[in-house]
Amino acid sequence: MSEFDLIERIRARVASREDVILGIGDDAALLQVPAGRQLVVATDTLNVGVHFPAGTAAADIGWKALAVNLSDLAAMAAEPAWCTLSLSLPDGDPAWLEAFLDGFLALAAEHRVALVGGDTTRGPLSIGVTVHGFVAPGRALRRDGARVGDDIWVTGTLGDAAAALQQWRAGEGGDAALRLRLDRPVPRLAAGQALAAVAHAGIDISDGLIADLGHLARSSGVRAEVDLEALPASSALTAAFEAPSRHGLQATGGDDYELCFIAPTAALEAIERIARATATPITWIGRIVAGEGVRVFDADGAEWQPPRHGYEHFA
Amino acid sequence: MSEFDLIERIRARVASREDVILGIGDDAALLQVPAGRQLVVATDTLNVGVHFPAGTAAADIGWKALAVNLSDLAAMAAEPAWCTLSLSLPDGDPAWLEAFLDGFLALAAEHRVALVGGDTTRGPLSIGVTVHGFVAPGRALRRDGARVGDDIWVTGTLGDAAAALQQWRAGEGGDAALRLRLDRPVPRLAAGQALAAVAHAGIDISDGLIADLGHLARSSGVRAEVDLEALPASSALTAAFEAPSRHGLQATGGDDYELCFIAPTAALEAIERIARATATPITWIGRIVAGEGVRVFDADGAEWQPPRHGYEHFA
């Protein structure tokens, strides 16, 4: 399959939008940002062996490559619109490409994201995606707005993806529900957009709760105090991992792509409404105080130390 | 060097612009597209051994990674504004990164392009860049506007980068002027923006003149007829390569990142003015006729066949 065949196969399957003036097939895409909206841009690359286990199904890789990028838009409270795709492939296997597109385009269709351009190169398997979305001026959910006295919340459950990775590394069959969380993360777009009205700050959890909350605390100039027992766990995680290893996965495991957001205590009822309206589990996990860094406390009120820090490249 | 150190090193050196509301350091960048302008987006990834020879200087890799993307904006007649950078590095060598940034940011500064986000991952050396620019509605230079009777023009000289690659592959010392064309392509931004007023269509030459003109002819539904002897050659190329190998490099060699554009014959004087105003050599090389594909004719009027097709991934 030549590069041109590859691009034609992709182009043949791509849906468009009215604000795409010119999509795949020219030197660049031509796009129309709605009047009065700001552009939100995020980019994330997935490499085999680093961001997904070797042998991951092509459709899951396609889904995840877009999902981790849409999660960044969710964390900014942006409405997604367009994406580009840079595919580096070791060979031009049409079956692999079609399966990859099955996953990628299924998630794109769900959120009306148009694939408007990209490139294909020969090399080790690597998928680079850049996503574009919109937000009203002043309505983006940034990392730097947390204030002393605010509450800390998370969507969904934590630690599932890291648990699946641990099972895979151990060579076990692994739990299907946990593996689904690793392979098919669900970007919290509806929740992110709704929460922007009440939250002071937000971030998505890609490197692990402590690591990502640490970024947010540093940006905001505050300390985050987390209640270990409050961290939400899925029934699959609880069944497969007992404390303390479960706590380690919840507090430091990456790849869940849940949102962590900071809101004033007065927002409690609004948050409950948003949880119901967007069908998103939302759980209180701690408080913002003066200081710096992230501290985690166990059920006895003693400071808890994670078994290891969240995943970091080049660490 | 950790991922966070890497990002801090990059952030410390990046210049901003007034339309960057939020740059590196959050989940996504927040950007303001000017009222009444369309957004132009292109993305291109460079892999070691495919897009530049192993051993290429880090500063040259940085320059080229941005240049090939800006060349796509030039081919659309867009004014560049922002970019994101996805760096995959085999290790976290600070000296390599600083040298890479020297080249990347030098070109960015020249065109007031702000680096607003990206990511860093561990893996084989690979550089993915997405560039964003603006164009007035209806003023983009597309591939699909060539008409029968139009003239075909190119900027600069052709075949230099491919000649340098050939010398490098042969293990020769190589000509420094040719190698500079391979390592430091100059995106034709000023010429592209000026030509949009008179040209019907345009494309940048990355895969070789015949291959890229073929894309344009297909998009426009026309045939391109090229005069082999008219193809511009640098003095360095002429000194190092005699015909017919020089003709092969000019007609099929990739990586020069010159513009090929299509204009009505009445635009001749305007094109000469643009060449002077933007200090860009511009050369007539052929005509658009009815039909399809690209045909090249030698000095005797006989149809000329290239020694091989332009570079194509997965070929």
C-alpha cells in the first residue's frame, strides 16, 4: 500500500462538518472558528510499548489515540471540532489501518470530530494526534484557578487502567472490565463543559492523581490534601486488588483519563446536578489548603506515602 | 532529564504573541483567531533515517521540522501564527534538546510563530509539528484551481536537496551549498502570500516536482506539461551533476520545499513584481493543458521519462 493509497483509504471514511472548508487532500486544512469563540489546541502522541502494550488491538489503539487528546479538551471545558493524525507505521497493512480507523472514527463520530489532515510515514508504530475545539472567552477550565478552601473532586473511578497494565505485565489473563478502561478510555467531555460554569480549575488524570494534582497545585500556588479512603474505586478494581496495592493504583496509576477539578464548597449542589445531567459519577476526594504540593491522608489521619510516583517518561 | 524538566527547558525559551491566551503548561493551548480570518492547519512528522540522514545536526533537525510545516502554510498562502511540537526522544540529552531548539526557535522567531504546546515521549527520534496560520476567506492557494491555458511556475531552484542526499549516500564529502538546501529548507511564506492574489493554484514541492505537480493536476482535473530545460538549477547543482542525472534530480528530487504555482498568462507582470518585492527567484516551467497527469518534454520536444519516480513512503 503506497502513502497515497493510505491517505485515500482514510479520506474515503472521514465525515466532515460545515466549518471544514477544505479537509484532507491539500497542503493544509481550511477551517472556520465560530465568531466569538477561542480556539483550544492539544496534542498527544502514543508510542507502542510506552503508551499501550505491544499486541494491543488496532481498533483500541485508534480509539485511545483520539481519546487521550479529547480528554485534554474535556479538561479545558472545550467543545471538540477537528483533529489531525500523524501515523507512523512499520508497514502499510490495509487490515491494520482499517481496524485502527474503526476505533478512531467511532470515537470521532460520537463527538462530531472531523479528521481534517495529517501525514503518514514509515517508522516504528507511533500515532500523533492534534485536536481542536472551541470555548467561550473566559470559560476555559485552567490549572491555575484553585483557591484555598476549595474542594477537590474527580469523575469516575481511579486506578483501573494501571491495574490492567499491572495484570498484563504479570502475564495474567487479566480482568476484562479493567482492560477496557486501559484500552478504551472515555473522555469526559460533557462533564468538563458543564463543570466550567462552577469549577475554579481542572486537569485530566493521565499521569496519576498525585502527579497531575501536583501540576494543578503548582500552577495555582496552593496545596492539595487528599483523603485516601475517599478515592473512588470500581467494583472490578476492588475485587482484584486489596489495599494497600489498590490505594497505590488509585493515587498514582495513570491512563484513566478522568477529570480532577477544583470547586468552591458552595458549588456542591450544582456539581450533583451536573453529575446527574451528564450521567457522570463525581466524587469528593479532598480540599485545597495553603502551602504547596500534594499530601494524602489515610483513614487514621496519618500521612500516606505512595509506593511509587506516577508514571513519568525519562524518569 | 525528566519529562517535566524537558518541558520547562522548552517553555523557558519560547516567545509568545498577543493572540496566545494560554501557551505551554496547561492541558491545551487557548488561542484567538483574528475576526474574519480562516484557520489553516498542517501537520508533518520527521523520522530519523526517513526524513533526514542519521547524524544530522540537532539544530538542523529543529529547523527542518518547522520549515517543512511552514512550507505547507506557504503553499496555502497563509500567514503563520502558532505551532505545537511532539518530540519523541531516545534519551533526555539536554545538549541535544538545546541545539534542537536553537534551530527550531530561530526559524520560529523569523516568522513570529509561537510554540504553544506539545508533548514529549520516549522512543525512536521523531518530531511531529502542527502549524496554524490565517488566511482571508477565499484567498487560500489550493490545489484544485488550475485551468487549461495557465502557466506553471516554480520558486527557487530544484534538485539541490536530493543532490545532497545522493552525495551523502555515496559517502562523498558533498557540496556544502547543496547540503544546506537539504538541512535548512527556506519556506516561501512571503512569496506564497503575495502570489495568492494572482495564482489559480499552488503546492509545495516536498516529494519531487513531477509527483507534486501530479497531485495538483489530479485535484484540478487537468494535465501539466513541463519543459525540462526550463527547470531552474543552482550553480552548485550544475557544477556537481551533469545532465541527464541533473534533470532527474530537478524533476523528481524531493525536499527542496519550493513552491509550484499555476497562474493565468495575464499574470506575468504581476509575478515579476512579486519576485522582485519578495526577493524570490521565480521561473516559468510549463503549461496546463486538457488531459491528466504530468508530461515532461526535452529540448527536442520529445517526451522525457524520469529515471525513477519521486520519493514515496511505503513504495
